[in-house]
Amino acid sequence: MANNQDAAAIALRYGQSTDNFTTASANTLEAVLQAHCNEGIKIMSKTIGQKTKRGYSSELAQSLDTYPIKTSSSITIVTFTNKDYWKYVNYGVKGTRKNKGAIKSRDGVVYAFKNLYTPPLMIRSFMQWASQVGIKNVNGTKLSYKGKDRKKAISDHERAAKILAVRTKIGGIKPVRFEEKANNPIRTRELTKSIQTAMGQLIKIQVKKF
């Protein structure tokens, strides 16, 4: 988030760029909000990187986007991603036998695996993930194409992926909680203060121009 000096500098830049107060105010508010959103993305990406393995985690971090939705009476900071699994990474998932601390979503739901069924899409997902994070061996099954024909290699990868998928369903998924790192009461107060600082500075600059 832009600190007080940053916020004042933003106001100074836009306050000097136009003699129209309405335009300057809108530009200043937009710049402060954009700075807040950009820092939010950095915070979430950093949290994901620190708490998860590479592969899908890095894809998730790269997919994040956040921007403000403004109305006449409020500003809402919204985070977007095209990765459907973000909620499982963020909130965690309760396993069939264990719980690694899955938390309630903003909708009040605790995600949980209900059984050990591993559909083909899940198997393919774990095959891709295992390759991306560099897993070499699962329960004695070597994930290598060396010395194997294509059919055998694919069969081994599918077997290993199923083992990993079942383990995950049993043990659950630990929540990363990256979203709340960027969107929380502390950062909201910081944003409010930055807006007040920037707009106050803008008003001072504009008054000098009348």
C-alpha cells in the first residue's frame, strides 16, 4: 500500500497536472487504489510462493489480479483468478481421516473430501503436478521414461498420481490463507489513511490554484 509520502506524491502529481478539481480528484483516487491493489497481488503471490511447492502454485500466483469496484458510497477491492482450485489452496480441504486446519470460506463453507474416489481429471491433474514439482519416486514407482516404452511410462505415472491423489484425500490440504494476507482490516485502514492523505494534499494544492 502507498505510505503517506507515496500518497502525498500521488496527489502532488495529479494536482499539478490539471486545473480541474474533479478530474484531479478522480486521478488521485484511482492511483492510490491501483497502488494498493498492486501491492496486494505481490503479498498474495509471495505468500503462495513461500507456503506451497512450485507448479500449480506458481500458476495460481501468476493468475491473480485485483482491482477496485467503486460506487457512489463505497469501494470494494476484488481479487480474481481463472484457477478454480484457488479456494482449496486458500482455505484448505478437510481430509477423510485427517484435518490439516481447513478453515471456513467467506461463504461459511469448510471444504472436505467425502470419499477416496479419484476421477480421471484428478489423476491427470496430479500427473501434471508431479512432473512440475519434480517428484521422482512414489512408493517405489519411478517417474522416469528412461528404459520404458511409452505405455509403461504412462502407466507408472498414472499409478503414482493415483497414490498421491488418495494420500491428499485422506490427509487433506493445509490452508495457505493468501487472500487474507492482502485483504484484511489492517490493510483496509492503511488504504483509508492513504486516501485521506492523498486527497488532503490534493485539496491543499488545488486551493492554491483558485
